[in-house]
Amino acid sequence: VYKRQIGDNKAATIATAIRGVNPEAAIDVYQEGVTPENLDDFLDGADLLVDETEITTPTIALMLARAARDLGIADMTVLNIGFSCLATSFVPDGKTFESVLGILPGAEDTDVPLANWLAYLPPYVDIGVLEQVSVGTIAIPSVAPGVAVAAAVGATQATLHLVRRANPNTFRPRPVTAPRALMVDVMTGRSKRLALSRWNHRRHVLAMLVASKRGKTPRSG
């Protein structure tokens, strides 16, 4: 994305970029976003749903997750946080989006606390940033390496989903599915699978507090 494209519709911009790589690519662009009115058309023929909506708009994510389950396809999401990412998928025969994130059955409009989403928080991020994210003052911070690792992990997980959908007996590993997630942090050099739980969120908040108190993180302005 170039500076001259700032302010352009993201869907249209990405479609242009893809066609620059492959002019024959078949792309349907939804410049107005995914809505209840175009949801069926959006998912028609899909083998996998990749949900990269903001966690600050869980109503859209909930709508997509329910539709994917009804269609019998996986709903994959990858969050980039600082220099790290957190990836998981909600599969038709696994834990539901609602049960993992604490959403009441039948709810249509809901807020999801950060503690239910973010099982991992980078220890090098100032606690003040988390406080601003939690009240909606700023978005979750991201940098180019974090976005790049999220793209790499997401592409790999998507490949595992699609290969297994085509051949359930494949020798390839199974993708990571909820209630567990795959964390990769290129700043700390660590990766692990962990549960999407409030306990994991709280212990990482504690690690951030300790690092901030010891002056090991930059102060947010």
C-alpha cells in the first residue's frame, strides 16, 4: 500500500494489489463490508473463512462465526499484537465462538472483554498501552514484523485447513483450534500453544506490570 492510497477503500485496494500479481484472479469485492444482507453471497462456495475484523467489533465476528458453523467450514482468525501474533480457528465440531469468548447463546449484539480475546500480551509493551486499548482510546498496537508473522502463521494455518478438508487422512499436522491458540513472538523468539482463557490474560498482564515497574518497557505517551 502506497502513501497515495491512504484513505482509499481497503477492499478495493487489496483487490488491485492481488490483480497486480495475478491479473486472472477471480475476486469479489465488498466495498461496503460484510453485512447480514450480503453474508450468504460472501460465503457462497467458501472452504474456509478468514476473519480479520477488529476485536472491537465482535458483533461482525459473531455473525461470521455462526454462518461458518452452519456451512460446516472453519472460521480462522489471527491477531497481530506488537511483534507477535495469536492464531486460532473455530471448527464445526469444536468449541463454539460464543462458548470460548463468553457470549450468551442467542446474543446478537455484544461486547467481549479483552481478557477473553487476548490470552497473550507481549511483555515488552507498556501497561499504559493496554489500558488505552481496553477503553477504546487506541487500537491494538501493531508493527510491520508483527503483521508479517501474522500473515505467515495465518497462511500456514489456512493451508493446513484446506489440505485436511480435501483429504481428511492427510499426514499434515492439524491446525490449531479453539479453545487453544498458537502464539508466535518474533521479538522474544518464543512460540507456544496456549488456552484462550482469562487466566492466561491475567498472568501476561502481571508480566507487563512487572516489566513496567522495572523500567524494561518504553512509556506510552
